[in-house]
Amino acid sequence: MIASLILWSITSKLHRMKKHILSLLIFILSLAQSQVIYKVPIHDTIDLGLPPFIERSIEMAEEGKADAIIFDIDTFGGRLDAATQIKDAILSTKIPTIAFINRRAISAGALISLSCEKIVMTSGGTIGAATAVDMSGKKGSEKVISYMREEMAATAESRDRNIEIAKGMVDEDLSFTHLIIDGDSVKVLDLEGRKEGKLITLTTELAIKYNIADDEQETFEELLSSLGFENADIKTTSENWSESFVRFLTNPVVASLLTTFGFLGILFELQSPGWGIPGIVGLVCLVLSLSASFIARLATMNDILIILAGVTLLIIEMTIIPGFGFAGIGGILLVLWGLYELLLPETPVGPDIESMAMWGFIIGIVGSIFGLFLLFKLMIKTSFWQKLTSPGIERVDTGYSTSVGSEALEGQEGIAQSDLRPSGWIKVKDQRLFVVTEGDFIEKNCKVKIHSVDGNRVVVRKLNS
């Protein structure tokens, strides 16, 4: 009897234990099924349009309470200022971040990878070669090298990675013989970049050995399995149309074309009365350029103040000072300077970025002038232009006359309805006429007298009050 009770008790406890174990397994599986992983691609060139996309992806992951963000990286690098913005965004999030280096993370890509909590590389992958060079391959200035070197070192330190190797990826003047790995001093013999005059680029095997990478996995699925996310819900982010549009607008050549078209449009508008198509086109181009620059963090308050100072001088030249002199020239130079500064970031840059900005600016100016010339050539061939200008010859012997019937107004007095520079509008009695002066500047609301009429050319003089 006692033995039966003991056996029943043990069986009952085992049954309850199995139920608890089964419940625990179901709970663990339900947790695994509820895991959410965000996959964010970082491919091709790293430019100033990429940081807004990365920041939006991180915000989406935070709002979706993601368990991790995996950055799928395959890049030869790009702009340092863009990589720095991405690095700051990754370091700021509390969600675990993994860099999956799917073949390579070179230059700016290495900085982004080091900012992640975990780095996993495919076989045959590479990471490093993060020194700053210009488009011809020439090493950047000491200011730029120093900035990039310390950025890499600080980022590696924040993720408890080897600082000496991170610095050696940037500065070829550094050298070492030993490294501290897991508290032990290890002599380095298999790393070519340890020597002075050589930059460090690590293969997957060496990156793991020297505490830069954490693991090697061949595919994204194998990576998920190694991290325990094989049943997770994978959400892959991609650029939306606005981010792609910003990347297009921040291209140096496109940005230069926009700013130059905007400047020329406003300048042409200032030369004619009223507000028309050139002013609208110019304003739209400037708004697009400045908006893209603000989003890409190119436009600073100093840049805006320089442009505003230039525009102020142009307005003063147009409204207060007659003719075209120092204020107008100064205004144009300030606006051009401000527009060029919009192409440069706040972070230290080397000759490569300065060269890209300058060439983009020059190409933008030349291209916009050439584009306006082509546009004019195409416009004069349209039927609308033919009707607007009537360029055909209207001969006197066929009955045409150049007179517009204004001869009777000679000697009449009127009021200038606009500044005459030297042309503009006046009002004589109830008639509005387009006139010219004899070369003098006449302000708006001044009294004038029609001196002569020659066909459609009406010449006026200012009346002394």
C-alpha cells in the first residue's frame, strides 16, 4: 500500500514536471517566434544621402521593439562625414547591433562596422584600409588623418575592440610588434600592416584572431541560426523615394546645377520688372538645394548667413543704389561663396572632398549656362515663341509701319510707375507705356516728360520738381 502511494506520488510529480517543461518549451518557442530582427543594407558608395535612411531604419526598429538590427555591409567606403553620422546613430541606439560584413567593409565601411556591438564576417571577407585619400589616391592631410584615426580608435574602444589595429587601419606611419589580446601580450608576425608604411587590412581569419571580428558565418541564414534568431521575423528596410531623391540632390554636380540655376534665375528676374518664370525656376532650385543640404547636414548657419548677406547686398543694389557697382559684385561673390560652402561638410575634409565640391561647383556653373543657352535655342524654334516675338520681317512697302500711334504723346508729362534703369513703365493720362531714358536712372513715382517718339521707342526725361 505504502509502495503504491509512493509510486503514485512519483508518477504524479513526473507528470506535473513534464507539463511544466512542456509549458516552458512552448513559452520559449513563443518568445522565439515573436522575435523581430531588422535587416538594414549598407551597400555600394557611402554618401550623404545614406545617413537619413540608416537613422530612419533604426527608429523603425526602436518603435517595433526589435530584438536586434543586422547591418548587411558590402562597401568600398565613401564620405567620412556620412560614415560618422551613421556611426553616431548606431552607437546611440539601445538595440543590439550586428555588422554582417558580406565580403568587404573598406574605409568608411570599417568605421561603421566597428560601431556595431558584434561583427560577423563571411569567409574571404576584408575590413580595414580606412585612411583618407583624394581621387588620385594621394594621402589626405595630417588634420584629416588625425581625425579619422581617433574616430576609429574611439569607436573601437567603445566596443572593446583592439585600438592599435583600428588606428593602423588609418595611419600607415604607425607600427607595433605586440598586441594585448584577452589580457595577454601576443607577438604579431602574420600581420603585414604592423610595419611602418603599411596600412592594416584584415581578412576574416585575422580579424577574428585579433579581436576585431567575433565570428565567421557564410550566409545570412547561418548568421541568424548562430545568434539564435532562426525563427525570428525578418524585416528588411529599403530607401523610400524621398531618401533616394535626397541622395540624387546631394550629388555634387546636381547640387551645383541647382544652386547655379537658382542664382541665375533670381539674377535674371532682378533685371526685369515684375515676377515671372526665371524667378519661379530660380526659387524652386534654391529651395530644393537648401532643403537637401539641411537633410544631409551640409547646410550650416554660417553658410546661410553668408548667402543672406549676399542676397541683402543684391537687394540694396537693386532698390537703393542706382547702376551696378560694389554692392552688386560683392553680393554675387558672397552668394557664390555660400553656395560653394553648402557642398562642404562640417567635419574635417581632405583634398578629395574639396576637389569634388570645386569641380561640382564649376561644372554646375558651366552646365547651367550651357543649359540656358540650349533652352533658349530650343525655345525660339517653338510656335509659342514665334507668336510671342513675331520675328518675321514686316516691310513698309507691304503696308507695315513701325509706328504704334504714340507720336501724339510727344511733350506729354507722366509718372514713373517703376524704376527706369534705364527702361521701365510710366503712366501718361490713362495710358501705360514702356519707355527708356537717355541713360539716366529715374526713380519710381518721379515726374517725367516724353522727349521723343521713334516708332515704338519712347524716350523720356526727368522733370525737376
